[in-house]
Amino acid sequence: MLVNLLSTKSFSPPLSTMVIFWQRITPCDVVLNGNDEILMLGFEQVLGTGEGVLSMEFSGALNEQLKGLYKCTYVDKGVRKNMAVTQFEALQARLCFPCWDEPALKATFKITLDLPSELIALSNMPINDEKINGNVKTVYFEESPKMSTYLVAIAVGLFDHIEETTADGIKVGVYCPVGKSDEGKFALEVAVKSLDIFTRYFSMPYPLPKLDMVAVPEFFGGGMENYGLIIYRENEMLYTDSRSTAARKQRLTIVVAHEVAHQWFGNLVTMEWWTHLWLNEGFATWISYMATDVMFPEWEIWTQFLQEINGGLRLDAQEKSHPIEMEIQHGHEVDEAFDAIGYKKGSAVIRMLQEYIGDEIFQKSLSFYIRRYAWSNARTEDLWSVLSEVTGIQVNSMMDSWTKQKGYPVISVKSKDHILEFEQSQFLLSGFHGDGQWIVPITLCFGSYDRIKSFLLESKSENLDASELFPTSDEKNEDEYGEASWIKVNIGQSGFYRVKYGDELDARLRKAIEKGFVSVTDKYGILDDKYALCVACEQSLSSLLLLMDVYRKESDYIILSKLIDVCYNVLEVLRDAIPELTNALKEIFINILLCSAKKLGWESTPGESHLTGLMRGEVFMALAAFDHAQTHEQAMHRFQSFLDDRSTELLSPDTKRAAYIAVMRNANTSRDGFESLLKVYREADAVQEKEHVLRTMASTPSPDILVEVLNFFISKEVRDQDIVYGLPGISLEGHEIAWWWMKENWNFIINKYNGGLLTHFIRDIISPFCSNEKADEVEEFFESRVTSSFAMNLKQSIEQVRIKARLVESIKQERQPLQDLLKQLVCKG
């Protein structure tokens, strides 16, 4: 662990003096270590013990790299203007001022700003005083309580402002672009409600006198939890019914709740070092879903939390994964720790522990933990210690297996004479066998959710006598695989593990799904596990397609969303494995979705549910991506109506992306649609509209147009931060040309984008490949170009390519049975 971390990049060597016992001492030696960002001061005499004041003069740069104290631009009444904003997490406070830039070294901060008198200045604390001298005003902020340097913040610019006061007297302010204060009302409502929820949950009031939230035009992340001044990129905080999708409304709610939760978990109690980052991010992710469920129970958000878990399961099934407690030896390694392991797996194991301990005692434990470590720092062991103390359970012995080692188990389950055989082994998509072992909370039900059993699997294998839980002969259907004889392990998907059933149990479970006996969350989990086992070549693609066919009439959002996700991924691999079957597979996937599409329609109906809006957007986007002719026809018609009248009701925010995909899928025959979509982007004054366009432009199958699109993404017309919207949308046909384009432009890309944004180029352009030859080519290209900022992401992306290459070979081995099955499913319609 490093101390005395000071930047050499953004301020000039300081002039320093040390005042000790009222004696002023000037250093005789000043050394800057550029690699470790450490300033060393040498004095001619030994400094005495006791308090002293280190005083220095320094200068810093207002950079344009979205970190430290940086400049971003915005347009006010047609005039381009500048704004100053900070982003200090993880190691960027030192880019603004010299400091001991580590989370454990908390201090109080008293900030004074000089700025043009017409601008608004914001910081962590309320304004204490203002003085105006001509065109410049000096703003003095109140001194902050103790906090880590990465939470210090300022924002200076022109804003419109709305505010509310909570029942506890906390002023909550929302600062929006000029003229857009109405678009901040929903975020303000969510923030006020979140403060109340967390105050009650933690039995600890919000500790500052105010909480401001500001939307800025250029920002690397979605939001940053600076104490008392949360900063968001605009489209994560602004909302309007006429322009925002149901998905955006939900995302905004979760993001705002996440950042407000950090005011307790992260700001009041801070991780001791970046190894324990998950204490911040895993908990904020988990509790943001809890708060969202309180505010909007009709959204069934805990069911959608399964998608959050899935992101962690995917990454953690790779050999190049890492433990939740990722050892950070050098500060420069921190950026790559902000990934699905800390956020998604972290939140998933918290939920698993909550389910095991129980809601009430878990809440009591967290409240005790917050009070004990308030204004201080904590390690993972400190949390386990509190939980053990309150519950009487040795939590650390169980949870160390989940946080200190990478990976997770697959639980193999077989049945023999009412004896269930459980065996755990590390699940790896590569097919290799890891040596990990976990203490696993197992839950299972027998033929009904009224017959439930739970236990801890603490060894490699264990047998369970379930005679009393199996249905009696009177309850059984005469069919051996009858209605009452199925078993589902990991009820509600609360455990962070996969389940692999023996053939007999698998057949029974599929029958139970057909009969409608299995819950929505468990149907999701069964499909997700089956897909993962297929990718790992432990089960066949044919068995996966047969299970997907059982889901043909599903109408629940979370199931349809999972089906669509699997459809995309299977198509990606089949194009390489057996390309001549691609069209048949598309037809099957289209047939699976058409039933829902007909029920949903393109236009919303009064009073329809939030989940219906989510479903409509995803179903029609998938049909457009799969080149369904009638969907394209409808989409092009509605897009033309939108071009004629931007306020038309024929194209809602939820269906715009589907229409835009259809436009770009047809751009290989006509450029008109592409040019029209560019015009929509250039004329849009709403960030939501620009995001819709960016997410869909790369879906074209045309190589020439795709190159134009990619060049547009890195042009001055698109903000650097927004590259994260465009790259994931690259079409299946476009991956090869995108790889060529990235190689041609690599020097430009690496100079333009910082480490965090670079990972999106790596992940979105490389990981879709499906051959070992391509993996070799990528390794060769980056052999002399890789840097520490994206090294881990590069290794993970190459591993994904090799995993899919293995799956391609497996699929080739089942060519004939797969071909026969596809014919059968196509005829089924």
C-alpha cells in the first residue's frame, strides 16, 4: 500500500515549508517519483514528534480527460460555454491538488472558489459566504466533516435549480441544464424518497445539511456519490415522459438510489483500501434494488435483479476472473476493479447472505455496522465480525469462500431411491476443472413450493434423504414424470451458483414448466443455467433449443428478456459453427417472439404496466435485429412518420430503437435511412434522443456504412463518454470490419480515450469473435500495445473468444441432429 500519493502530471512541483512548534523549516530536497506519484521532501534536520503544518503552493491544470478537475462544454442559447467539474474516484484528487490520496486517510476540507460572477458554484457543503469583486465572485463553503479525498467535489457552470426539504430538514437540490429543470423533477422525487428509506433502514440520519445532485454534459460514469454533491451524466438524471423509455425511468431510479445509498455505505463508512471496493459498490447495488422495490413495487424489481446476478455469473465463470476482494498492490490497478465482480457478484452474495440470515436480523446487523464505523474505515472482515456478533453465526467462515477466492460452484444433483446426491465443483466456461470449494446455502422444493428444504453444503459432496418430502403415492400422477415429482434447487435464484440436474430430474422439471408449476424466477434460472452449461459444452445446443421451445408462450418480461439474450448469443456462435443453419434459427427465434409482439403491438395503451413498456421495446428490437420482414416494414413506415412529425404517436420512446435498427439493417440497400438517422442525431436537443441513435447506428450489415458509423463515433460530434452507447450495437456481420477499423485507428483511440473508456473498445470489438485463430491474432496485435489500464479486460475478452471457439467445435459435432431439430421446430411455427 502506498502513502503520500501525489500527482506529477497536473501540477508543478510545489514550494513547501513545514511549520512545527512555530518554527518554519524549508525542505532542502524535493523529489517527485513519477511512476508511484509520490512527493518526497528532505529536511536538513530531523523533525521532532508532534503536530505540524505542511504548507505548499501549487498549480493545477483544468484538463479535458473527464478526471480530476476537468472542463466540459455545453450550449446555452446557442452559445458554447465551459463548465468545470470534478471526478476524483479512484486516484484523481491528486490531479487537482496535492494530498494524501487514499481512502483511509480522511480529512476535513474547507473549499474556496473564485469564479465569474454569473456562474453557480457547488461543492460538498453549503455556501458559507460570497463576496463579489467586479466580474469575479469568491464563494466560501462550510468546512466538511471527515471524508476521503476521492469524495471531494466541485461543479461550476450555469444551471437551473429545483429543491425540496425532507421531513428531517435536509435540503435536496437538483441542478439541471438551463431550461430543463422539469426534467429533474423525477430524480428529485427519487432522491428524497431514498433518503427517507435509508435513514430508516440504517437507523442513522443523513449526516450532512444538504444533498445536491447535478447533471453535467460530460461525465465518464453514470453517477458519482461525492459527499453532499452527487454528479451524474445528463441522461442518468434527466427524465421526461415524452422522450424517455420505461427502461430509462427504471435505470434512473436505480442509479439515483445507488448514489444516495453511498452516502452511508462508502461515504460515512468507507473501505479501508481499494481491495475492499465491493463494500461500497456491492452494497450500494443491492440496496438500490431494495429502495426501488419500496418506491415501485409494481416493477417487480427483485425479479429483474436476476439480470444483475447474471452479469456476475458470466464473468466469474472465466479463468481470468478475480476474487471479490481483489488485491490492489498499486493504485493504477484500481480502475479494472470497477467491474461485474465487485458490483454484480458482490450484490448477489449480499442477497444470498440476507436470504440465509433473514431480513430483520440482517438489517439490524447493517445498522450496527454503520454506527460502529461511522466517519471511519472498514475492511470486509469488520463487516463479517459485526454480522457474526449480532447473529451468533460464524459468518466469516462461510463468506470467506465467496469473497477471497474467485469463481463459484455448479451443483450437480441426481436422484436415486429418494436419496438426492449433491456434488459441487467450480464452474468454468472453458471446460477446465477448478479446485475451488464453497460453503453453499442450498434451497430446494419438491413438487410444490409448500415442500421446501434448506441446508449448508460444506463439503465436496453430500447425500440428502428426502423420503418425507417426496409426494406420496396418493399425490402422484400415474405418469412417472408427473405433476408432483419435480425438484427445483436454488429457489428464487437466491444462491450464487449454477445447478446441473441428472437426466431424470431434468425431464421432470421441463414437464413442470410446461404445466405452469414453476415460478417466474425459477424459470429464468433454469433457462440461464441450461444456456451456461451449453456454453461450457456440458450440455448440447439441441437440449437448450428444446427447453427454449417450452418457453414459447411465455409472456413475463424477465423470461422474454432472457430468451432474447440467449437468442442473440446462440446466433453469434452458430454463424461460425454451421452458417447455413443461421436463417432457420432466426426463423425459430422470430416465431418464439411473434406471439408476444402481436399482444403488445407497437403503441402503448392507457394504463398499461411499466413492465409492458419494457417488454415492447426489447421484443421489437429483437425482431428488427433478426430481420423480420413485417417488423421492418412497420418500423420503416413509423420512422418516416417520425421524420415528418417529431411528435407523432406512431413511434414511442420504447419503440424508437427498434425502428432505428430496422433503418440501419436496410442501409445496405439505401443510404437514405442512414442519412436521415444522422440528421435526427444532429438536430436532437435531448440527450435521450441522441442515445437512442448511438445505440443503433452500428447495427448495419453494410461494411462501408459501418466504417462511416465508427468514424462518426470517434469524431467531435460525439462526446467521448458516449462511445459506451455505440460500440455494443455492432452487428453480427460487422465484427470483422470493426476489428480492422480498430487496428487502423488504434493510435488515435488510445490517445483520445482514457483507460476506463478503452475497455469498451476491447470488450465490444474483440469478445464477439468465435475462433482460436482470431484470438491468436488479437494477442499478437496487442503484444506490444497492452497497458495496465486494460490488461485484465483484454485477457478476459480473449478468453471469451476461446470459450466460444470451443463451443463452435462442439456444435459442429451435433450438425445432423441439430439440423433435424431445426426443421422440426421451423415446421412447428
